[in-house]
Amino acid sequence: MRELLKKIEVYGVYVFTLLLVLLLLTVAGCKKDVDKSDSQPSSTKTTTITDMAGRTVQVPQQVNKVVGMGAGGLRFIVYLDAADKVVAVEDSEKQVLKTPYRFAHTEFADLPSIGKAAQGDAELLMAQQPDVIIWNLASNGEVKPIEDLQEKTGIPVVVIQSHLTLSKSKDKIFECIRLTGNVLDKKDRAEKLIKDIDTVIKDLHRRTENIPEETKPKVYVGGMGYRGAQGILSTSGSYSSFSLIKAHNVAREIGKEHAFIDKEAILKWDPDIIFLEAFGYDLSIEDLSKPEYQSLKACKSKNIYRVLPNNYYGVSFATELVNAYFIGSVLYPDQFKDVNIEMKANEIYEMFVGNPVYDDMKKEWGELQKVK
């Protein structure tokens, strides 16, 4: 009997040990599954979209991690109120703090790098494992490098194309907003932003649509950035902030979005008022101080004003509108007498980037004001 009890005791210990081992293996297996799931994309379910380069791309239905590339890629992500999804940025976005969306999100400087602007380092991208890349491609840009990057990394790349202005390409810009909103599951935000932009543009048109052409002062913008800072002869024949308020742009005969003109052209046009974009402000002031420009009406009457740069690593649609209100208040004071420029600027910046950053823009670029 004693021998039987001893065998039962040994058998019980064996069974207990076996059950304990099985339990530990099960827990370890569950932990392994959890760890594995953490490294997977945000969603295994995908949806098919057609991007603005006509490419068919499979993107996750749920995007938690995103990267913006190209001039304006990160800007659109911020516009769609998805800054919290950004996991890495281009080198230039870490180093340069001169745009409204970067002033609104200084934390981008602390994020990992994905390489040089509009190039993308495959290894750095794969290290961050974004669910999708939003790439703002110039209209003359090549798609092949994008295809190569997508194939090399296995990360879907969605191309948007918006390097024009609200006055010329509003519908295309809205298409970019909707596409980005669709990819990032921000459709409601996209529609609200589009509605708000439309409201502002209609307000500008309403204020200026009945002003007789013959009463409008002749205006000119100089100092427009083009691959760096430029002086007074760098201008636009279709400057958006002029077009939005139907101003009489003396350079409109050249038609181009950007052009370098001859000195004789500005002397011939002889504008009543000159606006200088802040990016090329110092160079423009240096130019205008030369004797050959002193005969200009704008110089004689000291009607020279500084505006913020509309284009700095892509077009800032917010700044286009801010400048339009300021220029309108200079050209048509009666039509804009109810507008407080600082309040309006902060309202517009908050509408786009979520923060009223006019003070930051002012510190960096100088105030919207008459040149003293």
C-alpha cells in the first residue's frame, strides 16, 4: 500500500510539472504573438487609390505612421491635421524653421531623418516603417524615382501635385487636399478646409469685384524667391495675392508665374506701389537704392511695402491669402477698413496649420508694413 501511494505521489508531481511547462509555453507564445503584431503595419486591410500621377497604389485603410516628401508633402499632412502621424522628416524640415507649418510644429526638428529633400533614403525610410509616403511631385517631375523607392522599400507612395497657386489652380489644390484626406482618413477635415478656403476667397472677391479698373493703382512685386533670394527684378506676371483681389499687376503682360525682367521693363511700367517679398527684401532694397530706380513713382512717393514669402519650399496657400488681405488694405483701404491684419493673419494660419503663427512669421521675415 505504501508503495502504491509513493507511485501516485511521483505521478502527481510529474503531471503538475508537465502542466506548468505547458502553461509557460502558452504565455511565451502569446507574448511572441503580441510582439509580432506590434511590428506589423497599422492595418492589414488595404484600399486601392489612384494618385495624381495616375498611379494605382494599395494603401492601408488605417494609417498611423506617415512621411511627407517633396516641396509641400509635409505641409499637406499638417493641413489635414495629421501632424501626430508624422514619424520622420526630410533633412531640410529638421533644419529650417521658416514656414507656417514648421512654426506650428517645432517638434518635427526632433524626429528622425529620411534623407535629403525630395530624394528619400531607402534605409532610413525602412527604419521608421511609415505606413505610407505622401510625395508632392513637381508638374515636370519624374515618376520613376518614386516607383524605384516604393519597390525598394515596400512602402506605398502616394503622389500629389500642387506647386501652383490658389488664384490659378484652386481646383487642383482641392484635389490634393481630398486625396491626402482620403489616404489619412481625414475626409471630414479635408472638406472643412476646402469650405473655409472657399469662404476666404469669396470674401476677397466680394470686397474688390466692383472697383473700376481705371481707379486701381498700378502695382508690382519684386524680390520673389527662385532657387534662393532674388532682387527687385524677380517678379510674377500672375502673382496670386494680386490676382485674388483683382489688383492691376503691371507685369501681367509677361504671364509667367515667375520671371526675371530687364531693368528697362520696370522703368517703363513705372508702378505706383511696389511690394517686396521678404525672402528677397534686402537685395531688393539694395537695388532700389541705386540712382536708376529713383525716378520710379513708388520710390518718389515712398510707396513700398513688405509682404511675406508666398513660396518657400512649396507654395504656402495660407500666406497667399494673408498677403492678399494686407495688399487689399493698402490698395483699397475703404473696402478693407474692417480688417485687422494681425487678427486676420492669425485666423488664416490657424485655419491651415492649427496655430496662430503670425508672430513667428513676423519675427522671421519682418512685419507686413510700409518700408521705412
